[in-house]
Amino acid sequence: ETGVTQTPRHLVMGMTNKKSLKCEQHLGHNAMYWYKQSAKKPLELMFVYNFKEQTENNSVPSRFSPECPNSSHLFLHLHTLQPEDSALYLCASSQSGALTDTQYFGPGTRLTVL
Amino acid sequence: AQSVTQLGSHVSVSEGALVLLRCNYSSSVPPYLFWYVQYPNQGLQLLLKYTSAATLVKGINGFEAEFKKSETSFHLTKPSAHMSDAAEYFCAVSDNTNAGKSTFGDGTTLTVKP
């Protein structure tokens, strides 16, 4: 595998379910990101991890819980979601989180909350 | 605070015609600017970026953009559109006033007519 991979690609869950999204990067990068992409809205940054430490939480509700066990893996744990949380969740990585870094994106997980 | 505005949520051109996608930014300090492309069912991919070197930046797939400080613009152009250019395009800005976070525009959907 190369680049940034995300699993699952599609997920349908009820509001009482607990699920997790997984992201893995094979680029040797040290920064990883979660974004939410909703229809008709700009891309929203959710979390940033740099060298496994969370450096940004963009006022995300606690029903979204990130985990970064190492620089190659990033998870987003989901529980008690709302229908308005339905969106495409994109993971990205970059070399070091620097301002000029290019971010490399995964294909996303299309989440539907019923 | 940094921000970016993409003028025109939808742009349609004929194959072989000039592509012009507009992006204006707001930043109180020198910005770094990016153009990303998103093809259907995929994540974002970097086309090009401006990092305070040459103001005319050449990217992949024949795209280029020019940083114009006096106009606070970073418009994306391609001399001759190809059918495969049909996608959504995002302009993004980052600067050191926002802890390294990138702010994305709303996106412009490019349609290429045969």
C-alpha cells in the first residue's frame, strides 16, 4: 500500500452505535489530520496530531474521539452520533505539520448516521 | 485571521478552452497558498503551492497559478481544458497567525464540455 489509506470507505451507523474510522499513512510523515467534508460546506479541520501528540482540537464535540498510537496510524472513534454528523471524513498527513507542508489525503470514509 | 474566497462555485468550459478558477485570500501576514483538486470518490491532491519564492507557480497536469499581492489573489489557470480536468478544486491558505492550520475555500466544481 502506498500513500494514505482509510477504512472503511463507507459506514452506516445508528445514533446509538460505536464505530471507529482508521487511517494509515505509508509516507513516513509525522503529522496527521482529520477533516470533515459536508455538502455545501468548506472543509473543516477537526484534529491535528504532530509526532503522536494532539496539537489541535477545533472545538469538536466529544462524541468524536481521536487516537494516534504512532505516527503512521490515526483513528477516529465515534459514539452517539447525530444525523448531522453524516459527511465524508478525510484523513491527511504531512511531513512535519509546517506551514508550507503539502498535505496528502486519503480517499475518505463516507459516513451516514441514521 | 486568515480566510480564502473562491469566486464561482461552478465553472463550465469547453474542452480546449482556457480554465480560470479564482481565489482571493485575506491574511495579515505573508501567506502560503495552495490549490488542491478532488476527483469523485477520492481525497484531495495537491496541484501546486506558493511558499514565497517565485510568484508564478507551476503545478501538475498543466496548471499554474500566480500570486498577486496587490490583488490578494492566487487564481488557477490552465491554457487548454481536458475532459479529465473535471473535478472540484479547493484553494487553501496558511500563515503563522493560525497555529499552522490551513483554511480551505468552499471549492469550485469544474465541468468540461466536449
